[in-house]
Amino acid sequence: MTANPLAPSWLVVPDDANELAPAVWPSNATRAAGGELTLGGVTASALTAQFGTPLYVVDEADARARARDLRDAFDREFARIGTDVTIYYAGKAFLCAAVAEWMTGEGLAVDVCSAGEFAVALAAGVDPARIGYHGNNKSLAEIDNAVENGVGAIVIDSPVEVERVAAAARRHGRVQKVRLRVNSGVHAHTHDFLATAHEDQKFGITLDDAPTLVSSIRSHASLEFLGLHCHIGSQIFGADGFSESAARLLAVHAELRAGGEIAELNLGGGFGIAYTTADDPTAIAVLARQLADIVAAECARLQIPVPHLAFEPGRVIIGPSAVTLYEVGTVKPVSVGLDDGSSAVRTYVSVDGGMSDNARPALYGADYSVRIANRVTDARAALIRVAGKHCESGDIVVYADYLPGDVQPGDTLAVPATGAYCWSLSSNYNYLGRPAVVAVNDGAARVIVRGETIDDLLARDPGIGRGTRKAQTAGDHDTNNTAASSPDSQKAS
């Protein structure tokens, strides 16, 4: 089949528009005998019947395996060079009590960046000593709460935070461990390795300013300086950016050792995943080996001991483990004029969610893949664009993919790799309730985040019911996910 001229250059016409590309889908995603998508042993139809749509579905076994495999790979490779590693799960990607329990159960610590994320981690039973606290504008209350509750480490992001954290630690009679976030001048997401560390961004300080800030930290008896921290970007493929950043950080690390031993170096996260078949992320085992070799070589060159290492992955663990299910509402072929005077057809498939449950395409132009979940078909592949139901022309879920041309209203669509930065960026735009999150494992499903109802949305408005006419709450139905909001819908099999 010839590619549609409206398709992006990276998108290849599939031999089978029903096929699930292994790199993009959870490891336990399969097609049942009748062709229906099955996630963690639960069919798409069982999930949508029980919990409604839109619906985030997280494969617990897949998420746990990714966390475990990453931890094992980094432990193995850094033990090889004579040190050990702490892996923090980056809660900003997606955090709830169940996920926090999975991550700590697999030996990971947890990284948070707000009072809310910290509260979720604590409520989930995470040892506060295993929590790292980020943020470029942590409030005085957030700092005090973190210190009071025994947080493991706080990342100092600006000069004023040195005094703020030191004061909180003195007040609570603690010696608070801190890291200092620096900008290495490496932008790995664009492979733009800048020669200067003077970056125009809100996070961290320049490498040139690090000695002064570290001296300030060391002047406080209530603070313990753990080491430097750096985050060079997100969705990173390969180790080149980490290599350059590590070299710059370790050079400063070596200089700072003149003022006292430094326990660790935190190289952040940002490891990339496949959202489409065009993406080719570096395998975790390979990345761990490359990073260990980089650190060992630089420490040998600088003639310093290899420090303890810390990393903060999030997307690479939870991103591929989740799929979002939608119901198709309308299908609209649109004829688009081409430069040569001819035209081509792009089929707009509108679903019952959109930018309120996945803001990444609208925010970043992020690409995703899609498949029909409730059936397979031999229909000829057609170029489609999955659109949401919001009042925005930029409300796109999947910019371009090929689906069987007989996609129709009532079909269930599945968009993979939605575990990271989808629920966590979700909103109530157009007064849609945020969807439920359901975990699947070994043929059973359970709600791990309840979906919002119209009653939930109205409950926050103190003006509701004050007028002469009582506000209509749409009876028992809600914006979406009615079933996933009820106590009776905790399990499906």
C-alpha cells in the first residue's frame, strides 16, 4: 500500500494495522482468540463495561518488572566499577499509593516535588528517609513539613533555599541532607551540548556558582552536603548527553572535595521510551553499562574515588506500562488539498476524551500510536488522526497513525505508552471528569485512582444550588467513568 501523502515521513504503512508493536505496548498486551485487546489478562470489553471510558489501564506486572530490571541493571553495572546506586522513582510521571507501593516493593526510593506528592508517598507507607524532595520554588511550609517528617534529602535549587532549609532543620533539631542542583550546560533532548553552563532556565544554578553555594551549605551545622545533582532533559535516547554532563559535574565534584568528602553524585533521569515504531530508545541494560563506564573513566582521569550514584527515572518505568482506552464517537473523512493541486484524505476519529486526559500532544506536539481494541479487521489501512472532544482545534490525541479503514462509532481505541505525564497532567477542561486509573494483573482489575463524577466537580463550587432553580446534576450519570467511580467496581475479571 502506498503511503498517504499527508502522513509524516517517519510513519510507515503497516503490513497489519491490527498488530501490536512490542516496543510500544506493555509486555502483557496481547490479542485474544477473537482479536480483542487483552491487558494483564483482562479484555478491553471487560474493562470498558466495568469502568467506562476514557480509562487509564496500568499493567502492574509490567511496571514492577521494568522497575526491577532497571534497578538490577544499575546495581550490577555500578558494582562492577566499585560503587552502589540509589534509584529514585520520579513521582511526577505518575504517582498514587499503589504505584508508590510497587516501586518501593521493587527496591526503589521515591522522588517528589510538592506537598501533595510527599503526602501521597507518606500515606502509601514510603519510608521518608527513602524520599528525595525537588522543586524550584518550595514554600516555607513545604520545607518545614519535609524536614519535620524526616525526608531523606532535599534538593537545593537556589541560594535562598540554603538558609530556608538550614533554619527548618535547626528548628526541628535535625541535620538535613541536601543536594545542590546545578546546570551542566548540556541539553540532551536536543543534543545541543553548550559550551557554557550559564543557562536561561528556572532550575538550578550554574556550575561556576556551585563552589560558593556548597561553601554556604557547609557553613551550617544543620545541613549535610550529599553532592551535586543535575537533570539534562527528558525522553533522552543514548548516553552521549549523560557522558558530557557527567564529565562536567565530576570536574567540579573533584574541586569541591578539597573542602570535605562528598558522598554522591546524582545524574537525574530522563531516559526515553518508544511512543511510536519510529522511536529507538537505548535498552536499559546498555544505558546502565555505558553510564557506569563513563563515571569510572572520568573518576580515573581525575584520580578521585567513584562516588555513590543516584538516578531518578520515571517515564521509562511507568510510561510503557499503561494504555488509555477511549470510545469512538464520530468518524469524519476530511479532504486536504496538496501543493500539486491534488488532494488526499485524512480521517478524523473523535473520542470521548482528549487533552484533558493527555495534554502532551497539545503541549509538546508529542506523537502516539493507536489500535482498535475491541476487534481485528482486514479492512484496508487508512491514515487517521484521533481527536478529542474539547473545544480546541489543537485537541489531538494521536496526530497520525494507520488504522483499518472501517473504524466506526462505538469502537474502542487503545493508545499505548500513556503511563507518564498523562494522568499527572490531566485537567477538568470543559468540565470533564478526570478518568479513573485501573491496575490489571493476572486476569483481574482494580481501581487505583477513582474517576471523577459530575457531583465531584459540582461539589467544589460553593455557588451551586443558591439560585432559584436547583442545579441539575445529571442524575446518576457523570462526565465519564461512572462505573470506575463506584465502590462496586473495584474488581473485574
